Amino acid sequence: MLSQYMEEFEQEPFEVSGFIERLTWRTNNECDNTSGKQSQLDGIIGAGIKDFNPTALHDTFIQTIKDLKILQERQQAKCERLEEALKQEQEAHAKNIIKLQERHQLASDVFWQLDEKINSVAGKIIHLGEQLENVNTPRSRTVEAQTLLNYMTEFLISGPVVNDIFTDATRLYEAADVIQKLYAIAQDLPPEKFVDSKRKIEKKYDEVERRLIEDFATAQKSEDIEKMKRLAQILSQFKGYAQCIDVYIEQSQMTPYGGKDIFIGIVPMCKHHYEIIKKVFSNPQQVMSKFILNIYQLKLHQYAMTKLDDKRDEEKYLKTLYELYSRTLKLSTDLQHYMSAMDDDLLNKLTQQIFQKHLATYVEIESQFLTRKCASELEKFYASKNHQKKPAERFQELKRDMQELIRTKANINIAQVEDYGGETFLSEELAIKMLQDANASLKRCRVLSNETELPSNIIKLNDILLKYLMHEHATYALGLGLNIIPIADTGRQFPHLYFFDVVQKTNIIVHLLEDQCNTSVVPCVVNTPKYSEYIFKKRTLMEQIEAKLDQGLDRTLNAVIGWVKLYLTNEQKKTDYNKPDSDFTLTSAACSHVVQNIHPVIRQIKKCLDGENQKQILNEFGVRLHRVIYDHLQTMSFNTAGAMCAICDVNEYRKCIRELDSPLVTQLFDILHALCNLLLVKPENLLEVCTGETLNYLDKSVVRQFIQLRSDFRDIKNTNNLKGIIE
């Protein structure tokens, strides 16, 4: 039983409640052998307890508790035995550790003693070596001096030098060491006694040096880095060391860079040779600077001169100059990594030297090119329109005023207006082409001009653009547009309103110019004295254009309003508003025709203008239209049927002017409609209408004038219906 308990206790996880349930189930099974396992389990779990035996269960629990106590005592004794064995093992390990510590201490003491002995022996060896060196150095120097004297003897006697060291190609390094030392000694010999010997030494010196350089060049061709490094070290003691560097640079740059485009291969080539130069030469930074210097002074300079030699095609020349200069600046930035700190600005100076001659005359050539280009584009444009540009007439405005005066006073129309078939002589495509040409010139100018001259050059090029685009093109077209506007009250046909198209295209050109100036001109001059000059020119130009646009719009509105006035005067019959009572024609033919022509005008204004300008023009047009219609109605006499027709006409005008989106004009026509009601209402209701919300604040004279237009005014004048109105 105890072993069974142990098995249950060792299960993971162990639950006390589960253990008690299993114990209870086993007890009831043993007490009732006649019942099946299932019925016994149902008896325990179910609600019925008639077969439950509490006494047996109690005895089982008591016996189990006793068994568990016995099991606990056994386990406790086992734990005590294990703890005792652990304690003994721990004591044994502690004794072993103490013994190991004693042995380690003994070994450490022996090590330090040995280290002291080694240091002592090393000190004695070093001292002995110094003593041996002190004895051997003079001896070595004596041997070396004796060897040099032996070689020197051959140069002191007459005849050629026949020593093997100078004739054997395999002993070149040894010969270089000897001749370099002999050359240094020869410099101190008195020239009057050893002139021949010195000449022979110098000759042999030059010969050995030349052979070393030739070997270096051969090693470079095969990229034998180690041999090149050794030869460079030897040659660094010779006066021809610079020739060695020159040979390396010349052979390295002998191969083509990048085919026809020299810039492609320069950076990769410099990167490749920089790694070799660092390994071969003791002063790699100086060698690399000379390497790059040779590229600029010889290769790039010659390449640029060849490309820029022909100036006959100015556009090609300017594009080539810009491309070469820009790519050279970028190349300088890429190669700066290989330059020493002392040569920080050298590449930029070399770049300026290469292009100095071309940069000095750049702005003149650019100005000439842009001038010819813009003039040519203008000439092509007018040629495509079969138009011969007319010189500006100084007294054009005075001439027009005189024609207007003669027409007004003598009723003679002498104005001959040429409208060119609606052609505005303004081209967005031409403007874009000029702006693109100018933008390319400004882009080149920003790169090719030095910092001090950049603002002046930018303003100079921008002035050329303003001259041809705005003065020669836009302003000229505005002048033509002003001249083709019909004089008011001169014709029965509705006038052609070409000037609105002129306004639209002028605004587009001005916006395009404004955008380009903000991106290409202003950043270059904003913080310079030239900025005020730029602002003044721009303001003056814009004021001139705005003045012409305002003048043209005013004339155009006058032409429309003049036609309305003339048409109503000539075509509006007196009987339209004073007809028999049986005739109830709603809208007059004259009104319908006027409204029919006004709708396209409003649509054209909205199409060609925008923003506040559109609102102001629409508002002004509505006010002027109201004045003409108001004055026209003042010339009529109205009976009841005619008043109904007048109200219908005013309603048509009101519907038309709603497209203006002007609260002021809408209010004016509402008041006019209310005034027309005075022509229709019964005499006894006049006072009530006059004191209504719409007419109450009007001047009494205005109301009185409209009432006087009634055909029955004389009949109602003597009544009391007008009391308070006429007074």
C-alpha cells in the first residue's frame, strides 16, 4: 500500500482532492462487491446515499493517515541519511581545494623566480649585444669605407670603369647603392683636382639612374607591385626620383579614358591607380596630386580646347561649354577625395584655368545668342501670320480721341478699324518657346558666371527676355488689341469682342513669366543690390500692361453698352410700352435681342478673366448695363399693357444678370423692377408701393420721375393718391 501511495505522490502534478476521491472510490468498491463498478460510482456521484457506508470510509481514512505518518517517518530518515552523506562529501572537497591552493601558490612562487632569472639573463644578453655592436659598428663602417674606396679607385684612375658591379645587370640594386654613395662623396671633392673623376661618377650615376627608371617602367607594364615598390624606394635617394613619378603617370594615362567621352573613365582610373600608388610610393598623396594635375593640365585642357574651338554655331558652343564646365566641376568634387588637405582648392583653380578664356566672354555670347533667338522666333511667328509688324504710333490715343469727338459732335464716323479677322497676335506657344530658351540661358548663366557677376548677368539675360516677350510681343499685341476695339455707338451690328481673348492670353503669358522669374531669377538676385533694380523694372512693366488691359476692358465694355444704348434707341418702339390694352405681348423684341447678345458677353468674360479681375469686370458691366436700361426707360411713356411689357423686359434683364453673380447689380435690377411696378399698380396703391421695403429708402425724386412716365399721370396728379410722393 505504501508503494502505491508513493507512486501517486510522485505523479505530476499531484492534487490532494483527486487523491481523496480515488481513496473514497476504492473504499466503497471493497465494501459492496455485489454491485458493479458503474452502479457504485453512480451511487457516490448521484443524489442517493442509501448504499453509502460512512463507517468503512472513516476507518479507511484513519488507516490511511497512519500509513502516511509511517511513510513520512521513513522519508524523513532517508533525507537525514542523504544530508549526512552530502555533508561528508562537501568536507572532502573542501580539503582537496585547500591542497590545490597550496600547490598553486608554490607554482606561482616558482614562476616569479623563473621570470626574474629570465629578465636577468635578458639584461645581460642585451648588454653583451650592445658591447658587440659597439665593437662591430666601427669595423663594419671601416669595411664599408674600404669597399667604397676600392670602387672609388676605379673612378680616380684613367680609363673606363670595368668593375662587374656596374656591368652586371643582375647587380643593379647593389650598383645603385654604391654609385649613390660615391656621388654624395664626390660632391665634397675639390673640383680642380678631381674634375675627371667627378665627371665619370656623374656619368655612371646618370646611367644607373636611367637603368633603374627603365626597370621601373618595365615592372609597371607587368604590374609587378613589389618590384615597383623596391625600385621607387631606391630611386627616392636619387635626384631623378621625380622622373620615376613622371614615367608612372605618363604610362598610366597613356591608355584611352572612356573612348570619345573623356570623363567616363577618369574616376575609375584614379581609383585603380590610387591603390597602386599607396603601395609603391612613400609619398602617395603628393604623387596622386601630381597624377590628377597632369589630367587637368594636359588631357582635360586639350579636350576642352578641341570641343570649344568652333564658335560659329553659338547654341552648340554654349551647350558644349556648359556641359564641359559642369562635368569638370562634378569631376573635381569626385576627385577631391584623392587630393591632400593642402590642395583643397587646387582642382577648382585648375578648372578655372582651363575655361578662363571662354568664361571671360561667355555672357556676351549668351546675350547675343538669346537676342538672336528671341528675334528669330518673333520673326517666324509674324511671318506665319502674314503680318508686317507696324511701328508704334505715338499719337494713337490722341487720334482715337479726335475720332470720337468728331463722331459725337458731327455724327460722322471716320474711324476705320481693322480687326485682322479676330487674330490677337499673341501666342502661348511662342511665349513658352521664348521662356524655354531664356531658361536654358539662365541655367547656363548660373553655372558659368562667377559669384560677383552672377546677379548682373542674370538681370541682363532677363532684360532680353522682357524686351522680346513682353515689349516686342505682348505690349505690341495689346496696342493692336486696343486699336481694334470699336468706338461706342458707331454701329448697328453687335461689336466683336476680340480684346477679351487678348486679355486671356496676356494673363497666361504674364503668369508663365512670373513663375519662371520666381524660380530662375529671384534666387540669384534676392540678396544683392540688383534685386531692387529687378523689382523696379518688373513693377514698371506690370503697371504698363495693367494700364493697357484696364483701358482695353473699359473700351470693350463701352462698346457693348454703347451698342445696347444705340440698339434700344433705334429698335425699341414707343408703342412697345404704350400699346392697346388688348395687346398683351410679354417681352419686347428689342429686349430679347439685347439679352440674346449679352449672354455670350458674360460667358466670354468668365472664360477670359479669373479671380478678382473677373468679379470687378462683371460688376462694372452690370452697373453700366443697368444705367443704360434705366435711362432708356426714362424716355418712354407707359400705359397698363405697356407697363406689363416693361416689367417682363426687366425680368428678362434680371434673369440675364444673375450670371454676373454680383449682389450689387442684382439689387439695382430688383429696384428697377420695383420702380416698373409703379407703372402698373392702381393709383390708390401708389403710396403703399412707394413706402414698401424696396423703394422706401430711395430718393423721392427718383420715384416721382418713374410715376410721371405713366400715361395717366395727368389724371391722377390732381387726386390725393400722390400726396406724400410728389411733395
